[in-house]
Amino acid sequence: MKILTVGGFLQGQPTASLGADSAMLRENEPLFAPDDLDRFHSLIMPAVRISRLGCGISKRHAAAYCDSLGAFHVLTPCDNSTHVDGIPLGAADRTFAPGHWQPFDLCFEKTIVLRASSAPIGSAPTTEAIVEFTPQTLAVSAIISWLSSAITFKTGDIILFADYSINLGMPVLNTEINADIDGIATLNFRIK
């Protein structure tokens, strides 16, 4: 399984970084924070899951290749570097925390609301933010087509959309991170 984080697509300068499935926590598994937690910030990104094998996919046929939408927490260096102590970010343990997948119809053009919050465990949220997008503004079809020109997608591959990320700031110990898509809970885990 590949985890591809795409950024800069909306600005016309797309980049993609590759992550390993070994850098991903299991759903709802706590994030045991590194000692130098102040070097990082918490990003919540929308994600789609690839549902079938394919390469050279046209924009017109991209809808047949993804069927699920979710939210991911990505632990990212504050300086926006792509490496942590010389190790590629996508390979570092604890980089990705996945949420629950929801059915997603790429052809259905409606506004989707991703809401994320962080709070001390058992308390009301101290940080809360939302981002809105549609399959069209997220550019799912165009990104699948662009990536598949060089990459063979396999079932279970994941695309994260950095252009629509929510920055929750520096992670704090004993914090709970939550996200929902259109009011349906999709991501919940604790930082310990």
C-alpha cells in the first residue's frame, strides 16, 4: 500500500510525497509522541482510498478508482521539511493516523465539510477549524489521472490532499484529536 500526499496542485505546481504503510497507526490507536514534540504540528487532511488496480487513468474514468473518503492526521515538522533527522517523513513511525472511511461518490458534486478539533482528554475543544471542498475543488479526478501517469495504483492505496489540510498547531500530550466529515465522526485518537 502506498500513501501519497499531494500538495501544490491548486497552485499549478503539484508535488507528491510517498509514505509507507509502516508509518501509519491503526485506526483509533493512540499516538505515542516523540520526545521532541515541539518540532511538529498536527495537520488533518482529507483522503481518498483507491478501490482497484489501474494506471494511465483518464480524468473521465477516475471515479471508478476511488470509493471512500476519510480524514488523516499527519504529524509534520514545523519547518515543513520533508525529512525528520534525515529520514523521509513518509517513512517515519507515527507520521499518519487514519480515520474511518466513508462511502464517496466522486460524481456527486456537493460541498463536503471537514471539521477538526483538539482538546485535553475529557474537556471541550480548545482548537477547532473547518475546511469545505467538493470533489471538483479537491481535484480528485485530475490528481488520480496525474499520479497514474507514473504510478500503478493498487487497491488500498491512499491519496492525501495537503491543499485542504487543517493545521491544529503543535500537538500536546494528553490531547484528543477528532474530525468529522459532514457531521459523521471519522477520526478519533489520543496523543500520549
